[in-house]
Amino acid sequence: MKLRVIPSTRLVLLVTGVTAAAAIALFAGVPLRLAVTAATLFGFGLLVVCACDFALTRHAWRQSEVRLVRRLPSAFAIGVRQTIYLGIESTGKRRLSCAVFDHCDPSLRISGLPVVVTLSPGQRVETSYEAIPTQRGEIGFEPAHLRIRSVLGLCELPDRIGETQSRRCYPDFAQVARYAWLAGDRRLQEIGIKTYQQRGEGTDFKQLAEYHYGDPVRHIDWKATLRQNKPILREFQDERDQCVVLLIDCGRRMRAYDVDENIGGGHFDQVLNAVMLLSYVALKQGDAVGALTFGTPDGEDRLFAPRKGAHALNALMGELYAVQPTPTHSDYVMVAQNLLRRHHKRSLVIVITNFRDEDSSELTHALRLLRSRHLVLLASLRERIVNELMSRPLDTAEAALDVGSAHLYEQSRRDAFNRLAARDALMVDAEPQRLGIELVNRYNAVKRAGML
């Protein structure tokens, strides 16, 4: 790569100092011709020294064959701080100093760059910096920028070394990890998940167990009791091999943000977090999970066919990780018809959207179509800003107007939302941060009641 040259801070200070000295000499009465001659000789000599310094440094740099190796995590999660390691090694014979700035994706918030390293012959230098992803999707890394300090420190030589790499940035799995940890510790109530004693419930046979006082007598297996000469009970579990299909709205309503930091605070990011948590719970209980997006331009909807198993969650996130909300209107009727054509098995269909009262007629028709074959749960996001407006103090006329408007909006939305409910309708209306927990609780209630 062709090298350019940049004056160093030392050179700029040196030239500034000589210029100031020449000006002081002129004010002190030194003849102009003498001052000009001295400045010209100094400038010519400095130019020769800089040229020699540049040539020597460029030769040393080319002989060093410096290599940079970037160590990245296998994947990123939005809003989660990661450490990125840089390894730089030189095979040359001269000690060089340079400043390194990794050319990473602009969606990353980085700290710790640039970093100054000294390259010794035959040695490897390790350095690192921290990055926080702010957007889901592909994250690209291009060759890093270097500024090599010249031997005499009069100039800097810019160059780029390293490889082009990319990684995926997924939604934050912290909520899923916390659920798994608390489930193992049997403390799910700490995050609001309701748990119930499942022994003897459900209709699928699980195992035979010894009878204990208080167990239902109707579940005693009399043949096993005779063989063992002690009461043996049949235990049942919630029905497995069922199907959960998620209809995820990607339209303009999902572009809202509830936090100032713009890192994982968008409604759609929170929806994907809820989708991960619910999918994890359903897959752990033996059900199949599928997803279909809507509200995107024609031909861009994502379909994930229902599947079971531990790897289904990774496959689902691999399909949805880069999906972004669009300014397109969401057609509820079309997605209902699309699902009915594609999926015939009776399933728990969860429609996740951001409901407005003007959507009532269209959404009513779509839910009626879906309920003709499936059990439907409507989940809507409730914007936090509305509750904040309603709780503001009435200290000014403008505040009173804002509070009254927020109450009117919330009342009309709540009335329209309640009108969507049929006698057996399942509905969730929660703030984005609570959506995952509310969906898991409602899913568990559906499984416990055997509604599918």
C-alpha cells in the first residue's frame, strides 16, 4: 500500500518555535535579509532531515512485515459490552512506535481507542478495547488504521493492516439466561413468572411414582400397585408436541423508543427479547415454535416453520436477528390469511403488535379468521410515555392539557382493546419491558388449562 506522510506534533512545534524566534529577531532589530537567509537555510535543512527520516522509517516499516490479528467474539448481543483483542507482531530489525485505531462498525460505541503500541523486533504486542453494539444485524470490521511514528519523530506514516471481518449482533439473551438460572434455582417469582404445582395435572402420561398422602386417588395404577405391593400413582404432565406460532408486527408502530439511550430500547428490540424468552420456555416444555413477520414490504416477510428441539431457538434468532421495523402499514387481514394457507395444525397463535383504536375493525376481522382454526392470543405494547404523561403534576395549563390528552387517548385505546375480546379471548397489554414475562405467564396458563 502506498504510504503518505503526516507532519508530527514535534515537527509542527519545531516550525512554530523557529517562526516565533525569527519574528522576535526582526522586532529586536536583526536585518531582514539575515533573518530570511537563516530561516531559508533552516527550512532547507529541516526538509532534508524530514525526507531522510521519512525514507528511513518507510524502509524499516516495509522490512518489518507487521501483521495484525483481531480476536472477536463469536457473536454480539445488543447493549452488551464486549472486549475485542488486537495482536500485533513485527519481524523487522528496528523498534517502531505507532498508534492503532481499529476501523470497526459505526454502530459500535467504542472506548479505549486509539492505543499507542511499541513494536519490538520478533515480539508480539497484545492490546484491547471495548465495544457496545447499538443495533442488531451484521457488524463489519475493516483493516485497522495505523500511524507509524518516524525514527526521529518528525512525521507519521499512515497505513492500514488486518483483515475484513464480520459478526452477527443478536438480541440480548440476558433475560433468557436469567430465566434459565432462576428456573434451576426455583425462584422464578423474582422476575414475575408464576409457577404452579404440576403433579397430577395435564393429560399426557409422564411416569409412575409412589403414592403420597393427598395425591388424587383416581390416578392410582392398580396393576402396578398389585405388583409392587404398595400404592403406585400415575403422574401426568402438560400436553407436549403442541405448536406455538408467533405473528410479529414489523410495521411503523414498532419503531417507537421508550428510552433515551437508543440501545435496545426500541419496541421491536423488546419484542424480540420477549420472543426469545417465550420460545425458550415453549421449547423446554416440548412444544414446537414458529414465527411469521408482517408489516414489511412485499416479499420481505420472514417465515420460520415450527420446529422443536434445543437448537430451534438459535435457528429462530438466526432468521430474525437482522429484521428491522419499517415505515410500512401492517396488514392484519393479509397475515391472517397467509398463516391459514401455510399452517393447518391447530396452534397457539400469538399476535404481537402495537395496538391503536383505529386498528379495531381490521384487527377484529383478522382475529376472527385466525380463531376459526387456532387459539389466538393478542399481545399489545403499551407505551410508557403515556403513563408518564398521565402522572404528571397539574402545575401549568400546558401540563393539564397534556395530562387530559393522555387520559383521553388511553381511555379510547383501552375501550377499543376490550371490544376485541371475545368470551374466550386471550389478551396481553403490557409495557415492552414486561412483555416477555406476561407472555410466559399466559402461555403457562394456557398449558395448565389444556386449552389447546
